[in-house]
Amino acid sequence: MTIMILLTLSGCAGNSASNSDTLAGVIMTYMDEHKKDLEKELAPEINAGQAQVRMMPDKTLQVTMTGRTAFPPGSAMINVNFIPTLRKIASVVNTYGETTVRVIGHPDPGGTVAERTSMANLRAEMVKNLFLEMGVSPMVLTASGDPDSTYLDGRVELVIRHSGSI
């Protein structure tokens, strides 16, 4: 089971090559700030080999966390040791604001299609509900399972997009 968090910016358009270059630089700086904050907040997890933060070529940040930290196999109950990690991520989301967060749950291997669908959806909803309890606005959160995922390891992905203007 692995947790992946993707941060992207959307809704930004330039009218010329110069504006596009400037905007790309602003977006890169903005995402660098996100990356540094996530690395700072997740430093214990990163140092323990439980998390990795990296910048993708499309100005997306990918935070991957090992599955051992999120859910026990066959369960949608969040591991209590994972809650502080989610709290750190919620804090960064709340700090930057103007974001949307899509929680995507993935199933474990085995089971019927209905069981995989249920597990993937339940995991996504559990993380979404915990974020709500942590003060993340319900207006920015969506959750869904991906029962057809090729990742049958119980991971949860968070896709975090900038929804405002820079």
C-alpha cells in the first residue's frame, strides 16, 4: 500500500510566449514552495523511508508514502500512526488555500469487483472525512475509488490542484 499526493496548478494561461515563460517561472516557484513546505512537514517520514517528495516535469509535486502507514490490508480503517501525517498534509493544504483536493482510493489485490470497488471508495471517503475533521473545507474535497486500478496495494492518492490565480 502506497500513498501518493500530486500537487498541480491549473487555470493559468498566458497570451504570449513571454507571458507563458513568466507564468511558468511563477508556477515553478510556487510549486517549489509547496515542495519545501511538504518536505519540512514530512521530514520524519522522509528520513524514515516512509515518504518521498519529488517535482515532476509538469510542475506537479508527487508525494509517495508507503502503504504500511495508511491502512491495514483488507481494511478501510486508517492506521492511527498515519493520522499525524495526514494532519501535516492538511496543514499545508490549508496554508496555501485556493486548492482542490481529490482523494483517490485503491483496492487490495483479490476479492470481487464489488469488494474492490467498496474498499477503494471507503478508503477514499475515510481520508476525505479525516481531512474534513482537520479543517479542510468541504468545498475543496472530492473522493472516489479506483477499483480498476493497476495499483492493487491499497494506496490512496491525493491530487491537489491550485484553483485560484497566482
